[in-house]
Amino acid sequence: MILRKIQIDEINLEDRRFRFTCGQPDEKFLRSIKEISVVEPVKIIKREASLVLVSGWKRVEGAISCGLEELPVLEIPENLSDLETFALAFFENYSHHQFSLAEKSLAVRRFSDFGLGQTELISRILRILELPPTRHTLEVLLDLSRQGKALPIIHLKDWKLITAELFLSFPEEERFLLLSLFSDLSQNKQKEMIELFYSLKKRKGKNLKAIVEEPAIASCLEIFKKNKPEAADKLLSILRKEVSPLVHRLCEEIDREIRQFKLPNNVRLDYDRTLEKSNLTLEVMVSSQEELRETVTEILNSLADGNWQRLFELLQQEIEE
Amino acid sequence: MNQAEINKVFIDRKVEKDPLVSRIMNKLAGLPAEVIDESEMIRQKLRLTLDPVGESKRLLFLTEQKSFVRPCPCTPGCVGCHYWTIDLDINCPLDCSYCLLQSYLEEQPLTISVNRDALKQELVSFFEQERSQLLRIGTGELSDSLALDEITEDSLFLIELFRARRNFCLEMKTKTARIDSLLKIKPEPNVILAWSLNTERMIESEERGAASLDERLTAAAKAVSYGYQVAFHFDPIIHYPGWQGEYQRVIEKLFRKISKEGIAWVSLGSLRFPPDLIKVVRRRFPGGVIFEHEFVRSWDGKFRYPRPLRVKLYKELGRIFFDFGAEEKLYLCMESTEVWRAFLEKIKRGRPLSTFPFPWLT
């Protein structure tokens, strides 16, 4: 390999055949470049009379952004095949970079495009990427690598394989709709929203468009346009209710009943919100025997009204269909 | 399972010379066979397929294992039923959408342990331990007890071992109608043939490769008239529009063919699954809807229908059994004390719980 300095514009940055990382230079990175320029050489290789960047995309983008004109490069011998060259780029990053799922999908795509066989991809590369070494995982990753618009979000929010798999089960136009709904949400909320919409679609036998046109959801989407984070939480809450109507209804009834209780302020009533258990929990906060006596007396007095009975009935109620 | 559905047989070199291997291979004449040293190569092969679970059901692996008899793990926090299992075959040729073996067994071919001497020794020593009550042992935990029986003859081997062991009850649980070989031997009172039952709609949509309801009930009736006791497992009970009427019809059909005296026990269990299963099911059964119901994550981490709905399902089926005077046969599978209590209050009409929950074990 030859170490030298070249003008950045000598590199054909349009040729992205070896790129699989999604990271962008952040403020700290740019400050470092401004202070000491790019110290570690990027790797390039000659292809069809131009220089192609093999690794060091973030450094090059940082250098351009900081107005540098030249940077150090290590030129890889051009007799290396694309597969060998990409393996070099991959393993160089592998040692010090935690790949996101989006990056893993792009790496697998590159290995596949450069001719690595399916068995090798599954048995070796997927293991290296700490993913289930199965044909199914390979298919999911190859599919994911084609999701141009979604990849930056998948990278940024560090999606897990299971979320990506479910996302890919939506038709393309529905994926766009989903992206427009949740791009600003946290990874967990994105995952939950995909899950909830998936379930609703299957349960109602409707497509996503029809579901978001339902009045409750549609009205929420209107707010969405004005104030995204708040609206997203509201949307999630509506979806949770739709997916879990029985438990929500019963919990609402119980909560309503509990609110009507006139209990001392130092007593808190609670219950299992999955309704697996039908008992109540009373938390009593007291700091003296006298206070305890008063509190117990107040609780006993409250037994005289019918609310407790009603509450236990609600917790143990049988459903009618 | 017929021979045509198995694509290939792998034989563990350690059991290559076992007489049972020869007998099995005679029954599978014409199928490609390979002697291997490591089962890992089968797993690798399966991982390269798009549907490892489906493909695993077409590869047969003859091997050995160290131990067979285990207490049924049930699930923490549930009322257990003192069940034991004999894990003789692992993986099942039937392909039920809700089967948790899909996520529990990773790339495991249909595995038959042929070291019968070891099984015999283990069972004999198990029988010699003092037992104060009747103990149930079944082979249907990690496979269907009879689906591969024509090849393995497991049932005949086990029945011979259980003969005259009155304190030990062998249960063979199936969704097939393959009982021909069992109708050629003397039935033993401690051998129970059991069928998992569901509505015709659910059998059709969720139990790929299994016998129809009529076939199962006809086989059960045949077994009873031959002298066997039978058992039934309504598990998983699935909630869907029209479930009440359809389960009612199943139970009516059951009692039209079989009198309650011929029935040893009936279990009820509703659809439940560990979180890992759902991604496999969504992939393998993309048109399925039973997993898109309302579920709660319950105390043991599994997803279950909300408790009020489960109680409703059990009480409704319990009511129907009550109408046939057969409520004493019922027990719940993998349920909490809370659900048991709600169920028993109604079904057993407030009777004391001294025999709770398994009267036949006392």
C-alpha cells in the first residue's frame, strides 16, 4: 500500500460501491478535524481510471465540510478484487465500530454483490455480525438494504432485527406512511407502533390507509401535523386501546371507581393492570401508631359505603359476549 | 406421517448397528440415508433453507440420548398437575401454527432415540421409587405420541414396560388416528390414549397435517370399544367469533361417540405462547390471525388471553361438560390459582376443594 497525500477532488465520491457505514460526522468530529486536520489516512483504490474511496467516508465528509482540500490516503493495490477490497473495508471497521442493523444489511448486500456465496454469507458473515445464521436472516437483510428512505432512520434509532422484519412485512406504500408517522419517535415507540399497526391490520382485515382513516386515529393525525411528539404519544395510546380493548375497558372502569373513593391522602389503592390478579393493593404511609390507627379507622369507615364491593366485583367481573 | 414426507434419514454413527435402526430403515426403504458423526451438520443444512422449521419435519435423525424421564416443567406460578414426561421422540411431523416447539427446538430434525435399553433401565428404576399416588407420564410433550409410531413402535415398547405397573399411568397424546398397532395388543388399564381436540374450523386452519375431528373421535371411540381408557385435551382453546357454538358442537360430538365412563380426564388450556414464538408464527403462517388477538403478558412471561376472557372460555366449556355430567373429568392446564378458583367455584358448584385440583389422583 502506498501512503501519500491527494486532493480530495481526485476521489470519485460518486462511486459508493464500498460504502456500507451510515455514520455522519458530528460536531465533535468536525471540531477535531478543524484542530488537527485528518491524521489517519483514508483508503482508496484505483478503478476504471479513477480513485474510489474504500474506507474513511466520515473523515472525507468531515474534511469537505471543514473546507480541507487534501488529505492523506493509503492506496490499495488495484489488483485486489472488489470482494477482497470490500473485506478489507469491512474488517477494518469491524474491529472498532459497532454496526447498526442498517449497516449490517448494507455490508451483507455488498458481500453478496461482490460474489460471496450464500453459504459463506450465512455461515460466516452473519455469525461475525452476531445475527442468526439463517437463510431467513439473509433474505431480511438483503431486503432491508434496499430500503433507501428507511435506512437512515433504522440506523439512527438502532433497530433490532425483529422490528425490521415486521416493518418489511408491510407493503411499500404502507412503509412510507409508517415512516412519516414515527420518524421522530424513540426506537421502542417505533417498534411498538409497528407492532400495533400490524396487529390491527390483521385483526381488522384492513390496509394501513383504511386504519389511519378511522375517526379516532385520523383526528390524532391532524394534531400530528402540528405537534409531533405529543401527537405520537396520543396515537400510541389510541392504538394500545384498540389492540387491547377488553383490558383497557375494564381498567378504565376500575380507575373510575377508585377515583370516587374518599380515602385519606396517605393511602394509595392499586391493582394489577394486566388484570392477571384480581386483588387490590393498599399502600398505607404512616409514621406513628396513632397515624396508623386513624388511617385504619378511616379505611374501615369507608367500608360502609358500597364502593369497595363494587370495586372487587369489577376486579373479578366476568365478561359477557 | 407417511414415508413420502420424510426426505432423508441421518444416522448417528454411535447407533449405526442398533437393531432398531435396521428395523426403522427397513420401513423407510428407498430413502437416502447418511451416517454422521455430528448432528450440527443437519442444523447447518437446515439454516440454509428458508423454512428451517418446516424442513426439520422432513429430516429424520436416529440417535441416542442419556435420559428420557423428566418432571413436566409446567410453568412457574401455575397449578401443576404432577405430570411426568418421557421425551423419546423430539420434534413433530405435524405442523400446528401455535406449536411452541417451533421456537423451542432450534433446527432440530425429527429425532428418534433408539437406545431402548437405556430407556428401559431408566423407567424400571423410576418405577421402583415409592409412589404414594398415581403418577401420570406422557410422551406427547416434545412430539405427537403416535405420529411416528408406525416407524418407531414406541407405543408397543412402552406399553410392555408399563404392564402391571398400576401406580403409573402412561398417556399417549396425539392428533392423529394412528392406533392400528394398539388395537392388536391387550389394552392395559393404566395406558391412556389421549387426543387433542379443537373445533373443525381451527383444525382446518391451524393444525396442518393432523387428522380431522371426526377421524380423531372415531379412533378414540374405537379405542374405547377395544378396552382402552381415553383422555382429551382441549388445548389450545382459541377465542374467535362463533367459538362457543363450535366448541359446543365438538363436545356434543364427543359424547355422541364416547360415554363419560370411557374418559379418564379432560384438560382445558387456552392459547398461550412465549414471546419468541410470535415472530416464527408470523413468518411461517402469514395469513393467520389467531396470534393477533388481545393478549396480556402474564406472570411467567408468556402471552395469554386476559384473565376474564380465559375464565369465560373455561367456564363455558365447563358448563357444557357439566351438562353431560362429566365436569369431574376436567382440569386446567398451566393456569394460575386465581383462574382455577374462578373456574371451580362455578363448575364444581362450590364443593370443598379438598381434592383440589385432581380428584383422580387421591
